Amino acid sequence: AMLPPPGEVPPRWAYLSDEPNRGRFAVHSSRARRPAEVEEVPTLLKEPEGAVVVDAQVLQLTLMAAHPQALRHAVAEMEDVTQMFGEVAMQACLTDRSAHREMYRLVGRAHSIAYWDVDTKMAPLEHWRMYYPQELHPSEKAWLP
């Protein structure tokens, strides 16, 4: 179950250079086809932005500097999410959070989900106009159904 399908082309992994990065690997690039023979593992000077990084020292996986976790139940149950991916368990990384929005990057899929909550505060209205349809000008009545 953990083996990739026969036609899948694995990505190229690389070492991260420098002493503090010993035991850390990141996705270097993708390939168009499977390698014919064993390749030398390249070394990256710095961690690529938005990359999957595996730290073999502490057995930790990160995606865009965030740790994968089960996608929040409220997000996974949204109609758009279930139509797109079905009712399956998904791993995601919380990559951004603001007052009313959370951004999740799905692990193993090329998708991100933006989850917005409802802003319950009503915008203050500084003016109030009485509305009587019988007192409208003819040009204003043209907009009424």
C-alpha cells in the first residue's frame, strides 16, 4: 500500500547544506521519466520556499514550514470540498491565519483551501433615509420591479 503506482515518476530529493541542516532533505525537482540508473543526490544551499522537507534526525515532515495534520472537520465537511475530493480523510498544513480566514495546503495534492468564517459584526450605518415608494421621482421609479 505504501509503494507508488508503476507509472508514477518520483520527485528528485536533495540534501540541505550546512551543519544545522544535517539529516534534512527537500524536494529538489520533478522528473519527466524514471531514472535509468542510480543518480547522485544533489545539495541545496537553502531550503526552497513552499517545499516539502523531511528531517531524518527528528522524523519530522513539514510543508511550507507547517506540520501536516488532519484537515479540520468544519473545512472537510464543506460542500465544495466534498464535491471536489469526496468524503475522505485528508492531511493539510495550516499555512496562513488571519482574523476571518485560514489557508490550508493539502498534502499530496496541488490544492489549497481558504476557509472564511462569518463576520458577525454589522457595519455601522451613519445615516438613515426614510423610504416611501409613492414619493419617488419618475426616474427613480424606473428601477422598481
